[in-house]
Amino acid sequence: MTPLRTCRMCQGSVRQVLDLGRQPSANAFLPPAAVADEVYFHLAAGVCESCTLLQLMDETPQGLRYRDSYRYEASGSKGAQEHFERVADRLLATELTGADPFIVEIGCNDGVMLDSIARAGVRHLGIEPAKGVADLAEARGVTIINEFFGHSSAVDIRQLHGAADVIYGANTICSIADITGLMRGVDTLLSADGIFVFEEPYADTVVRGRAFDQIYDEHVFYFSVRSVEAMAERFGFELVDVEHVAQHGGELRYTLARAGVRTPSAAVLKQWHAEMEVDLTDPATLQQWSAAVHDTRDNLVALLRSLRADGRRVAGYGAPAKATTVTNFCGIGPDLLPFVCDSTPGKQGRLMPGSHIPIVSPGAFRDDYPEFVVLFAWNHADEIIAKEQAFRELGNKWIVYVPEVRII
Ligand code: TYD
Ligand code: ZN
């Protein structure tokens, strides 16, 4: 029997389509002494047969995620920094132009986007539940509150600061399981002609693009134009724009306004038509997807085992949350990958969640190059391969696994 659950948005029936097994929280990077405290849960994705929303089958309580071990820093790559500067510049030029504009960011992380807003002297508020990264944002001069966003925080913010012209979120809206609380909060806080902009993992990238490593505890939802339209309508909003975003291997940015207030752009209809070609509820498409993901696992493990048998030196590059999904799904531990390197200071000296592979600095990687390196941060391939040219010039090889396992 295929496991079923109730859709978190429309109460329709969600059918499990991909099982990724027992997993820890993807950004919980442990100090070696804390391994015994690790929390595991079951990770599987399913599709709603009514609204098509791709979502996690199990609950992954948000209170367990953003604790001291949460080590994700959004400004961890040059590409991400430039991306969020562009987002801020555009919002400043197009939306935050009135007498005293106000922007709220849901899950501002280390303040990578709001930094530009703060420097422009525009009123803003970042809401960030993870204390470690909230402190980094504050140290940059960003105004923050250290809590989760929901209806009650929206009521408080509205009372204290007035309505927001823009509510923004990047890779955070998909993590709020309580869609009703989120949308009631947005309704309370947003001005009459304001916009709610969010950019999130895209169901099509995850399924047809085979980026199954986007699936982890934080990402409760994998949105699409169809499912976001359904969500907007339910709460009195309208999807008025959609854009492709290159971050995280290919995301969509959605702009919602109150229904009837703004004219939807041509891009909405165009993307809606593109999605109609892929029926996300089609069992054959989803079965193919699950089979392809299992092939990736088998091929990656076989490759790493044969490299080990040949005595080759192998490591990983980048310890993104995505790597937690891959290493735990594939059963890759320090026996196959003795270490990974990552540029985030807060991750170095810690262990990767579940797999317990030690994390070192990129400097340590450069001191003694391995011969083969699994590029876990594959979405930053251009930036990393350019930065690590010497690694390749010495004849060493990168291994990638999205959309399939390849040596490059
Ligand atoms: P990210 O792409 O934000 O992925 P996720 O959302 O899955 O965590 O994270 C990229 C990780 O890769 C982050 O830990 C920083 C690391 N990284 C490096 O170590 N070196 C680099 O040159 C780049 C670009 C990233
Ligand atoms: Zn649904």
C-alpha cells in the first residue's frame, strides 16, 4: 500500500512518491561530542492528487531545526551575495519608493539581502528563528527579531511598525508547514497594494531536473505555479508575476498581490502552460523519477566503492544541506569519503549530519588534493571549478550526481 497523508494546503490526498529513508535535520552540523543528541525522522515526498503540491509526508517540527547546531549561512557564496544584492536593488528601485517604505523578510538568515536595504536607509525588519545567523545579521546592522513568522508575530509587527510594502522570503516560505498561519500573517501585515515575494525550490527542478537533494526536513513544500495559484486564491491573493532564479539549481520567484489589485504579467500564463506539459500527479512520471533517483544512488555508491577498492583518495566539496540528503540516502560515511571541505566557518570542525563525515576548511583541501571529489555544492559548480583550477590542472576529477552521476 502506498502511504497517504492529507495535503497541508487543500486537505486533498497526498500519495507518497519518493522515500529517502531515515534522515537527520539537514543543517544540524554537530560538534563531535554531540553525536548522541542527533534527532532522526523519516524523509519521503508525496504529491497532492487535488492541488499537485509536492510536499513531505512526515512532520519535521520546526522547533528542532533552528537550534545551535543550525549552521547555514545564506551569504556563503559569491553567487548568492550578488544575487541578493540584485534582489534588494530591484525592490529599492521598484517597490520601496514611497515616503517611508517598509520591508519585512521572513527568515532573513545572516542578513545577506537586508544588508543592502539597511545601507540604503530603508525601514526593514528581518524575522529569523535561528539565533546564530540572526546574530550575524544584527552585527551587520540589520534590524531583526529572533522568532518564527506566523499570524501572531504579524499582528505584533503591524502594531509596532505599520503595514509592510513588501514581504519577502527566500527558501523559507517552503519551510512553513502551517500555510494558513503564514497566509493569515501575510494578510495581516501587507499593505493594501503591497507584494509578497518569495523564491523557493521548484517542483520541476526537483522532479524532471532530478535535484532530489533539495528534499530535506526544512523544505516541507516544493512549489509550482499551479500550487501557488491555488494557495493565493485560497487566501484572497493572486499570483501576479513569476521569474526563474538560478539559485539552488533552478528556483522560481513568485509575486503575490491582493486579488484584483495588480495585473498579472504574461510570465504567469507562460509558466502555467509550461507546467501543464508535466503532469506532476501522473504516476508514470513520478515512478520514473523515483527509479532515476535510486539509479543515482546505486551508481554513486558503486563509483565510490570502486575508487576505494583501487586505493584512490576521495573527498567531498561543500557541505550544503543537500549533502545530508545524499549521504544519508546513499549510506555514504567516512569510510567512502574521509572528509568534506566547506568555506562556512561555523561548519568547520563539525560533522556532517547523520553521516558524521568531518568538515575541514578549503585550505586543508588545497594542502593535499584528493584525486576525486564529489561536488556536493553542485549548484555552485561554475564558481567552485573556477576557484579550484589548480585541482583540475593536476589531473584530479570532480564527481557530480545531478541529473546523473558523471565524472568531469
Ligand atoms: P547552498 O548552495 O546554499 O546549499 P544548501 O541550501 O543545500 O545548504 O550551500 C553551499 C555550501 O557550499 C555552503 O555550505 C558553502 C559551501 N561552499 C564552499 O565551501 N565553497 C564555495 O566556493 C562555495 C560557492 C560554497
Ligand atoms: Zn493539495
